[in-house]
Amino acid sequence: MSTILLAGGAGYIGSHTAVELLESGYDVVIADNFSNSCPESVKRVEQITGKSVKLYEVDIKDAAKLENVFSENSIDAVIHFAGLKAVGESVEKPVLYYRNNIDTTLSLLECMNKYGVKNIIFSSSATVYGEENPVPYTEEMKRGTCTNPYGWTKVMMEQILEDTAKADSSMSVVLLRYFNPIGAHESGMIGEDPQGIPNNLMPYVAQVAVGRRDHLTIFGNDYPTPDGTCRRDYIHVVDLAKGHVKAVEYVMKNKGVEVFNLGTGTPYSVTEIVTAFEKANDIKIKYEYGQRRAGDLPESYANADKALKVLGWKTEKNLEDMCRDLWNWQRNNPQGYNK
Ligand code: NAD
Ligand code: UD1
């Protein structure tokens, strides 16, 4: 069976993808510097699947150290999750974000070139559609203007990967544009474990539910949407992870560059999400309305037709599953992995 390197695979999406790949029969190697994760997530992946993962603690920016991973394993494809992702922090520390996110990409491409690895899947984001494009987003739309350095790193990395594939016709690049991944593995053993105060909506809601935060502030209720709060395309992280298994099959059979949206195609508002979490788990979430957050778009959701047509992938889980599984993880791990 093929061996897949998950760069940044100890993180939220990487750990869920590792489970799905292992359960589909792939061998998994993870390289991570644990800047936003810990080895415990990988142990739990092994417990869930009953299979072992080869784990390297390495800063992927460091191409010389990363080379050990390539020289010691026969890698068939790389999935590049390794990046910093906090939007607000990227505005305060742009150089840190450009350095980390661009350099991890370049080091991976250099090692791949040296060891003849031709297949790479990249964790991109719906954020690359920027401010100009109308919803629902389709893959052939031009990348737009981002509102923060994090988003620009994704735009730049997509460009770097496209240029690399253009220069080497034996390469295969898949750009996966994620919408809003939430939820957790149904075992409750792995999930999202943000450091400090969560930036994203659902980890914040979960921490209010578990008593770590007093209340949620909903950022703005005067948007041009049905209930005035922003609408997003929330996707269960296990569905997203399964999309990666399909992308691995695809990347190994095809050449060139292909882009896929990974979303459900159905938007929900912040208020709808909070209500769904309350209903699914029979818990009250204290919230108040506050100011809009800088850089937020009123709506972001996918047209997910291409992934269905080309990869044969679509989401299977609904909003209730997302809310229930998130709570199951948070309740069992109130302090995340650090309990
Ligand atoms: P995460 O922070 O949980 O995972 C990223 C992993 O990369 C972490 O384990 C971190 O330690 C590692 N990492 C970062 N820099 C590294 C480096 N220099 N060397 C080695 N390891 C490094 O985040 P996630 O939510 O799992 O996201 C994975 C990818 O998907 C990221 O690139 C992110 O930008 C992208 N993405 C995430 C979302 C989302 O909502 N979670 C949405 C769109 C895109
Ligand atoms: C954000 C990033 C996006 C990134 C993604 C994953 C911005 C503008 N976009 O997406 O680039 O890929 O995270 O890291 O930051 N909300 C509240 N209260 C909160 C938190 C969020 O009301 O405490 C609202 C937001 O205003 C938004 C929705 O919930 O309308 C979802 O927010 P979030 O989870 O941060 O995701 P995005 O903003 O869609």
C-alpha cells in the first residue's frame, strides 16, 4: 500500500485525515513541530485505528532536517497541512506567517524534487475567493483580494504550487479549498484543541458550554443576511478528512493541477449554529451581540458539485452530527489534550 506523508499531521484536520487514511489501508508518516499540536493526538490516532504511525518532530521549514523524513521513507504523496492559521495573529505578525507558511511549502517542494515525489495535496482555504467573488464559490473563479496576511499566504502557496506543476509536467497538485471544518471524530478521542482564546466560532461555543468561557459574543447582527448574522459553510471534519482520501486516490492517478472546494454547499448563520448546538446537546449557550469583526464577509459557501463529479465525494454528516460530535470531544476533554 502507498505511504502518505502528512506535514502538520498532528493538528486538527491532519489527525482526522490520518485516521481515515489508516482505515483505508494507507501507511501514514507524520512530520510536525507541535507548534500548534502535541504528540498525544497521534497516539490517539493509533488507539482509534489500532495501527501505527511513524512520527517525526521536525520544523518543516528546515529542509535539511526534513530530508531525513524523505530519505527514511518511500513516500508516494504529501499532504501539506503545516501552517499557521490564526487570522488576527497574522495581521499582527505578518512576517512570522509569510516565513512559516511559504517556507514550509518551499522546503517540502525541494525535498519532493530531490526524492522524486511527484504528488502533493495542499490545505487551501475558501479565503482565497476574497472579497470580490459572489457566493456560492466555484473553483474556476479567480482568486480575490484577501483581508489578511494568512489569506495571502494561501493565495501565494497556491501560486507556488501551480508554477511548480507547470515547470514539471510529471507533477500532480491538488488544491483543496476548505470551508469551515467543525466537529470531531465520533469516538470523542481527537478534536480541535486551540491554544489560548479560540478565534473560531465553534471551539468558542464549546468552551462556553464546558464553562471555560463565560459567554459568546456574536460579531454583528446587521449583515445583509436573513437573520443579520454571517453565514458560513460548516463541514464535519470527518467528511473533510474523507475528502482527502479521495484526493489521494486522484492525485496518484492524474497529472497537473486541480482545485476542489470541500464544503457542503449549505450555509448556516451564527445564530442558527448556536441554536443547533443547544438543541443537539440540550445545553444553553449564553451569548450577546457585539460589533462586527474586521475582515468578516457576510456570506461564504461552496458550490460543491466538482468534488462530487470528479472525486465522487460529498458530505454525509449534518449539522446535528457536527454539534453532537464537537460536544462529545469537548466534554470528554475539557482542557483538550492537555488534561
Ligand atoms: P492545526 O494548527 O491544528 O494544524 C496545523 C499543524 O501544522 C499543527 O500541528 C502545527 O503544529 C503544524 N505546523 C505548523 N507549522 C509547522 C512547521 N513549520 N513545521 C512543522 N509543523 C508545523 O490547523 P488545522 O485546522 O488542522 O489546519 C490544517 C491546515 O488547513 C492549515 O494549513 C490551515 O491553514 C488549513 N485550513 C484550516 C481551516 C480551519 O478552519 N481549520 C480552514 C481552511 C484551511
Ligand atoms: C476564519 C478565517 C478564515 C480561516 C478560517 C479557519 C476570517 C475573516 N476568516 O473563517 O480565513 O480559513 O477562520 O481558520 O477570520 N464568530 C462570532 N463570534 C466568535 C467567533 C466567530 O460571532 O467568537 C462568527 C464570525 O463573525 C463568522 C462566523 O462566526 O461570521 C465563523 O467564524 P470563524 O469560525 O472564525 O470562521 P471564518 O471567519 O469563516
